[in-house]
Amino acid sequence: MASDTAIGIHDLSFATTEFVLPHTALADHNGTEIGKYHIGIGQQSMSVPAADEDIVTMGAAAAAPIIARHGAEGIRTVVFATESSIDQAKAAGVYVHSLLGLPSATRVVELKQACYGATAALQFAIGLVHRNPEHRVLVIASDVSKYELDSPGEATQGAAAVAMLVGADPALVRIEEPSGLFTADVMDFWRPNYRDAALVDGQESITAYLQAAQGTWKDYAEQGGRALDEFSAFCYHQPFTKMAYKAHRHLLNYCGHEVDEARVARDLGRTTAYNAVVGNSYTASVYLALAALLDQADDMTGQAIGFLSYGSGSVAEFFAGTVVPGYREHLRTEANREAIDRRKPVDYAGYRELHQRSFPADGGEYATPSQTGGPFRLAGLNGHKRLYERRR
Ligand code: COA
């Protein structure tokens, strides 16, 4: 019976950008006391895309190692989740499909709901695998988080892509039923089609996130989910890593638990290493938290992980996963650390120039400077068409 099949994350790989801006450089520029960034929001640095990087090049770079390891057989669906889309019609995943040389007998689609999109993609993928356990789904979450220069949001930018192969008998994490769901129409963060940078009401977004955390947990409990004490770690969406702490304390309070800081540190401390140095990767961020958790030294075999995925606007979902025996043999710990360590520091002036870059909208031919050393690059724009290259 397909419904009895264990389904979940079989492989996970991530990519980030060519450049990194340390928060010390931002603090030097705007006169902020560095403790606000390092302690107050829990961020050390942010990934900054080169002129020839975008959600497609990052998404392809994240997914390529998965195809290299498993081949494309059985992958009949690619779901690309993003809230920093490059086209209002064409799915960014179609470019990735081409860059990776995937078979034409594939359906490719883009999903959007702020930072929640990748979780919708994961759940839809699980549904497809339930229908046919021979099938595998490539889920790609890729985002560039961009706020106005000199705005409060500037310190919570970042960029990364996570690719996940979803299938039956997964090697990493089995995803469980039920899910707790929550939707509320709030204007905490949004990006109208004519804008490059998102608009955010920061304090409202924190309040909305906390309400959503409570709402998803309430529904999760009503659906017959696990008790809070059964989880050994929690992967939260981390727009800045301190947000996970705020949300978890709120959840503990809501569930009538004393907020014991040792417990909070145990539940979250292993999930923040990548997001603290990558910055907000929007829809990828909750799965970067998972990568950090699995890559740390403790053996998580058989343990239950709680996932809280939040996307402003807002939609949220709480669900559980169980770590599969033998998972460590399938991790990409070294490659993940290399993706972070290979980034080149950029100074504030260089970051500002990259932030202000955009293609003219006149349909002309524009080549991008060759800056990234990554496997895929955005070579330019011609006749309103984005041109991508595969390096190796
Ligand atoms: N040392 C230690 N902590 C300090 C500090 C210092 N020198 N100075 C300030 N802080 C703390 C503040 O007390 C605050 O902590 P708290 O939230 O626990 O009270 C934290 O740093 C942030 O300070 P705040 O004044 O609230 O910062 P801000 O007005 O710049 O806003 C965000 C912070 C996160 C709201 C803002 O960066 C933003 O809008 N980001 C984008 C939206 C976002 O990420 N939303 C999250 C939900 S999706």
C-alpha cells in the first residue's frame, strides 16, 4: 500500500553565493553597536550574490550534486520554491532543468508563498510519491533576500539554495503525518511586482510569526501530533537566528512549559550554525537549519525533529520528521562547509554596488562581469532573455 510507505528527504544539498559581507562591515558603515547584530539578532555575516549569480545559478549548484549522486531516473517532477522570482511567467526551475540536462519527460513548476514555499513543495512532493513510490521529486528552494539599503531589514539579508530529493525509503529524514496548518491575511512582509526589494514591517512580522507558531501548534495537537517533549530538536524558519529563540520560547509558554534556557539551547543550538553566517535565505532557511542539525556531531538516529515553516503574509506549517538509521553516510557535511567557507569577503562599498545592480529594461544586450567561481553563471541578458552558462 502506497500509504504505508515511508517518504521523506533522501538527499539534501545546498549552495550559497560567491561573496560574504561580515556584519562588522555593516556596523562600521551605519554606526550600529555590533552586539545588536551578533547577539540581538544572532547574525555574523550575510551571503551576497555576485553580479552573475541569481536564484537559478544557486538552485542549479545546489541540485547538481544530487543528480551526480543519484542520476535523474525517476525524477519526473521538479518543484522550485522562491519568493525572489526572476520572471512572472516562466518557472526558474525550467532553466535549472536545462542546466542539469534533465529528461524532457519532467513537469517543472514554481511555487510561492514567502518563506513557506519550500514546505509546500516538500508536502506536494510527498503527495506525488505516495501516488507512485517509484517516483522521486526534486525540490529546490532558492532565494535572494533583499531589503532597502540603510533600512532595519538590511541586516537580515542573505542568499542560498537548498535542493532536496524526495522519495520513498528516504536515507535522511522520514516526514510524518499530521501537519499543523495556519493561514492569516497579514501585511508583515511583501514585495509588489514593480519592486526589487521587499517591504517589511519588522515588528509586525515578529508578532505574526509568533501567532503563526502558536496557530500551527494548536492545529498540530488537534490533528493528533506528537507531544512537545518527544522532539529532540526544532528547525524553525530563521530570518535571523534569534527569531527561532523567540518563537520557541513562545511555543513553550503556549504549551504551559517553564522556559528553561538550557532546554531552549538544547532544542535550537544545533540548528543555527549555517543561517547565522548565510543570513536570511527565505524559503531555504528552515532546510538550512536541518542541514546544520544533521551535520553537527551528535548522532540523531531515530530522533524526532519538529519543523516550523513560516512565510509572511502569512502561511505556516508545523510537522515532524524522524532521522533514519545510517543517515550520516549520506550527509554532505564537508561540501556544505566548503560552500560557506569558499565565499570571498566583500567590503561595504562592493556590497553596496552589487545591491544596486539591475539590468536595464530596454531589451538590449548586457553581459554580466564574470565574478562567480561557481559551476553555473548568469552570463547576461539579451532581448529580455536571461542567458545562463554551465562552467563544468
Ligand atoms: N547588544 C545586544 N543586543 C542588542 C543591542 C546590543 N548592543 N542593541 C539592540 N539589541 C537587541 C534588541 O534588544 C533586540 O532584541 P529583542 O528583539 O530580543 O528585544 C534586537 O537586538 C533587535 O533590535 P531592534 O531594535 O528590534 O532592531 P531593528 O529595529 O533594527 O529590527 C528586525 C530588527 C529583525 C525587526 C529588522 O532587522 C527587520 O525588519 N528585519 C526584516 C524582517 C524579518 O526578518 N522579520 C522576521 C519574521 S519573518
